[in-house]
Amino acid sequence: TRPEMKVERVSYDVMTPSAARGVLEAILWKPQIVWRVTRIDVLKRIRWASVRRNEVASVISMDNVKTAMNLYADEDRQQRAALLLREVDYLIHARFELTEQADPGDTLAKYAAMFRRRAEKGQCFNQPYLGCREFSAAFAWVDPAGPWPESIAESRDLGWMLYDLEYRGSEPTPCFFRAQLDNGTVRIPAWNSEEIVR
């Protein structure tokens, strides 16, 4: 969801690179690799749905068990509206790089074969989701040799979009980029690119 919306949740027009990375990591995550999303193709028309949900207003302190025991959801409930994408379909283009934790025998081909096997069989470490866990995502392997599904014929400026979180200091730092939808394709800049605003 867009961080500039304080209370109500409003989705971006297209999934973010970090959401795409989350889907890929749900299928295959290893400390020896890091995923780099390079492009997202939008395969279905962008459509919206407005949803009203009940949420608990209080945040429970992990340090205070008594607070958790005395919380009554009925007394601390509030309604929140959310503007969400519906019936989405994306083609994620990505690659991965080896990290410092990779062994000398580890190769990109080894992890590519591992990912392909898992994706073709529909295997995942946890169910991928978009935004909230209640919005689970289905996935399927698309052969890189093609043919690829067609993107929508739409182009527009998507504005500032969350790229990912950077974990260098004690707190994660959000990074943003200016997203453009060009004939149904969002090209994702490289992690070290000047297009990324930290």
C-alpha cells in the first residue's frame, strides 16, 4: 500500500518490485542468493475494489503479556476502508545473484534449476500473497524461451513507487523510484542505480 496514505489503505496501481521479490522468495529462498526483479508485465486491465474491514485499533506490546490477555477485540474495533487491486495477473522477470554466503561450489545454474523445478510443480515454502496474507497469490512457471503472454496496451506515469527496503542501519530504510507503465511493462532499475531514491 502507498505509504503516503496515513490511515486508509490504498494499493499501488501495479505490484511493487518488493512484492514481486516476495512472491519469488516464497517459491525459493536461500541465504546464498538474492533476487533482483528487472521487469513486471501487467497482463490484465488494472481494476479496483473498495473493501471495508474491521480491525483492532490497539497495538499489543510483546513485552506486556497482561495487555494481551486483557484486550477485548469487540471493545477496540474500528472500521477501515481499503482500495485494492482486483483480479491481477503479472509476468515477473527477475534474476538472482550469489551472496557472500554462497559456497565455492554454488552456481547460478544450480539455483535456476532448483527454482524452475519448484515453480513447475507449484511448490513454495509459504503461500505467496500480495499486500496482506488474506490476498493469496497463485503462480505458474512461464518458459523463458516463450511465447510470453501479452501485456495490456496501456502507458502512463505511475508516480513514486516503493522499490524495496534497505537493511544497512538499525532501522530499514524505504527506497523509491519513479515508475512508468510503458505498453503494460514496468521496467525496474538496478539496485545501485541513480534512479533509486534512498
